[in-house]
Amino acid sequence: AMSKSAVKISSDLLSNPLCEQEPSFLEMVTAFDTAMKRMDSFNQEKVNTDIPPKNPSHPFTRFSSVFPSLNMAVKRREQTLQDYKRLQSKVEKYEEKERTGPVLAKLHQ
């Protein structure tokens, strides 16, 4: 939108009657107009070519069928991480309790 408005401003300046009276001003405004049009075309080209992927893990999902062992390793890691968090919460629970024989045995286990 900014480049479109810059092109509009430069074209409005070109249609200004002052450009007809001052050749140096006309030269500057023409150079400005050309630069703004080039910038606008560059921005439009950039917008049309740089469409980001909808899903950031897109490359991984594309190759998950090619490398099934990688997919299985990720699943095993997630499962192990869940088990670790579950056991860590149990340890914290037993550490908070009074230190009796059965609690110490379960904590050691």
C-alpha cells in the first residue's frame, strides 16, 4: 500500500503545473516517478514470489514417508519425555511426604 501511494504521489507531482515551468523540477520529479514505479514493481514481484509455507514443519512432513525410522524416533522421544515427566512428578510428590519406610522405598524405586 505504501508503494502504491508513493506512485500516486509521484504521478500527482508530474501533473503539477510547476513541472511545466521549471525544467530542473520536472527532471527531479520524473526521476522520482521512475524510482517509485520500479520500487512498486519490485514489491509486487516480491509479494507474489515469497509466499511462506502454511505449516512450518512442512519439509519434515514431506520426508516423513521417505524416512519412517526418523518418524518412529520422534514418536519414541515424545513417549519417553512424557514418561520422564510423569515419573518426575511422582518423585517430587514422594519427596514432599514424610520420610517413612514405605515412602523411602517407593522413592528409591
